[in-house]
Amino acid sequence: MLDYKLYYWDLPFRGNFIQLFLEEVGARYERCEAGDLYPKQRLTIRNPGMAPPYLYECKSKTYYAQMPAILMHLAREYDYLPQKAETHTLALKSILDCNDVLMEITNFYGMTMWDRESWKQFRSSRLADWMQIFEKTGSKHGLKGDSGFLLGDTISVADIAVTALFGTLTHAFPTLGRDLRTHAPQVAGLCQRVESRKSIKAFLDKQRSTLGNTYCGGQIEASLRQMMD
Amino acid sequence: MLDYKLYYWDLPFRGNFIQLFLEEVGARYERCEAGDLYPKQRLTIRNPGMAPPYLYECKSKTYYAQMPAILMHLAREYDYLPQKAETHTLALKSILDCNDVLMEITNFYGMTMWDRESWKQFRSSRLADWMQIFEKTGSKHGLKGDSGFLLGDTISVADIAVTALFGTLTHAFPTLGRDLRTHAPQVAGLCQRVESRKSIKAFLDKQRSTLGNTYCGGQIEASLRQMMD
């Protein structure tokens, strides 16, 4: 008996945000191929959505699209949201920041390929700024070098999202781990701690043994890999 | 005595999402120039954020970035969120859909300019699909041709967002009003009803008398205008 079905490609990129959460809370779920729904049924499901990921919630027979909305939905269901107004809002804001980084690091989902100059510029300025935004947010709200969480002393959906972003990215492209440790050392530590949580670790070990260092796939991953040489 | 300061350029584009909400609930606020914070102070404010809009909440002395997070924060403060889990999640999902349309209609914020072929393709397929997503969502949850709201029989933040998207877009580019009436006639009616609400109407009348049909500004607005000829 399943709780959820997640429709996404067999890629870590955006899917891991939801899979890490489902693993953390021990939900019973199945990852289904994005192509089972997309694109043919995207406008006919209950609550149509433009693109994967789609989460099907078995108990309500309802589909949800938009990764940040899916994560916030799950966070409410499983009580993974900060209680205070400020940190509650920052949980969503942090997920949206993660989503923007996904878009930017893939050059708007591969709209154009990276070249040396544009990548160097992005890596040294914009990507560094993003890392600092997370680091400063964490520092203000309870994150320390070897303990704490992004938005307080309890794990929240924001920790899952930040780990799905930077843990996945630095596993796929280890050279970027140096950038993270430079610009966001506490976030780097947080990602390691979250990736070590029992059910998340078991999931990642299995995923990484199957997919290796695959990230987002396609030409844009190839373009990113060329930049790392 | 102010409740909020909104830092954004004097443009309807993304700012109207927040301004329409603040007008609807009668909050005391001031729009400040984006340049007062951005880019110099974006990493040093309490809760740093990459780009405008920024909302400063006077009572908590806190800044929030990311339009969907700002809107959801305000919606909680002013009780403009659906109560049921499904429609609560759809409120955020709809705001995120709006945000994606802003990105797509500006060709990823002007990353490249529109040409006739790509615009024609976008308008007839992707933009039409977006309109249908909103229409189908509304139809399922309470929207009718001349009454109701996107997610039920009470106004919610989703109605403000959809109006800030399509009301603003079709005022700036009236020819797109035909597309909206074709693909999403009930949404077109909803936008008109929301734009007629007293405080929103007063705000829009004033904004439009000052800014005319300005939308997002810059080269990408010029490119969009060329496509409408």
C-alpha cells in the first residue's frame, strides 16, 4: 500500500528534493517514469501541471506539480516546517532559492550551453553569492559548524532542500565542493550531516551506485562537465 | 506608521503581485526603489535575498525575498489561504505557475530576444497551455463564468496572483486578451472581477494613468511589443 507516487526522470537533479524528503520521513512511495504522465496527461490530471515532478498522493487521489509546492505540502503533512512566522516563510524562501540555483546552474535548463567565460563569471560571482545567502541565513537562525539546522535546532524541510541542492551538486561535480566549503562552510557541514541520516544515506548509496555522478542529464550536463575540466 | 516597505522597480511586472495584495487587505505600505537595497545590501540585510522584490516587515524588522514566499507570508498574515490541504497547496502551486509564466514570457528575463517564429510557437502552445492549466484548476475548484474564485467560493491569494499575472499582461498587451478569453474564459472573468475590487481598482487606475501600458521594461519589453504588431 503506497502513500505516494513520484513521476520524475531517473535523475537526481530536481527529483532528489522530493525523494530525500520521502526517505527521511519513511513514506511508502514509488518513483514512476515521468513519461507515464508527461507530456500527454499533464493537462488532464486532477490539478494539471506543466512539467515533472508530479507527486500523486494516494489518499486524496490528487496530483501536485511544482517542486516547491510539493515539498511544502509534504512538510505540512509530516510536520517538517518551522513554527515561527519568520522561519516558516524562510523555509519556502530557501526552497525557492534552491530552485533558482537549479535553473541558473543549468543556464535556464540548457537554453544555451556554458562557455568558459560565462561559467567562470557565474561560478565566481553568482554561485558564490547564492552559497553565501544560504550560509548567512543559517548563521542567523541556528546553524553552526558541526551542529544545528538551517532554520533552528530542529530539522525542517529547508535542510532537506539545501542538501538536495548542494549535496547532489557537489557529489556530481566534486570540484564544486571546494566552492561550497569556502563560501558556505556551515552549509557544507549541514549537507554532510543530512546525507548521513540513516534512511537518506541508504537511498543515496543505492542511487549513487546506480547512477554514478549523473546530475541533470542531457547536453547541459555535458556542457557543465566540460567546464569542470 | 507603516506595515511594510516594498522594494521594487516602478514596474507592474512582478511588483503588482505584492502591491495588489497589499491594496486588497488595506495594508499601510510604501513602495521604495529597488536600488535602495539592491544590489549593494542584498547580502547584508536580515535574511539576504538575491534580487527584488524585497518586502520589509516593519513589526518584525525583517526582510523577505522571493515573490511567492512574500505572497504566502502575507496570505498567512491576512488569512487569504484556503483551509483544505489540497487547495492550500494549489494556492502556492498557482503562484509558482504565475512566476514561471513571468519567466517564460520574458524569455528567461531577456536572456534572448523574441523572434517571430519562437514567439508564435510560444504563444500558440506553451502560453495557451498555461492559460488552460489555470482554467482547469479553477473549473475543478469553484470558478464559474461570472462568479467564484480560483480555489473555492472565497477569495484567496491565488486570485490576486492570477490577476496580477493575466490582468497586468493583458492590460500591457491588449491583443493577448483574446488568447485569454479563448483558452481561459473563466479566468478572464475572474481577473476583471478582482481588478474591479475597490482598493485594487483605485490602485490600478492610478498606476495605469502614470505608467500607461508599461510591463517589464527594458529590451525584452521592446522585443515583446514588436511581436504584437
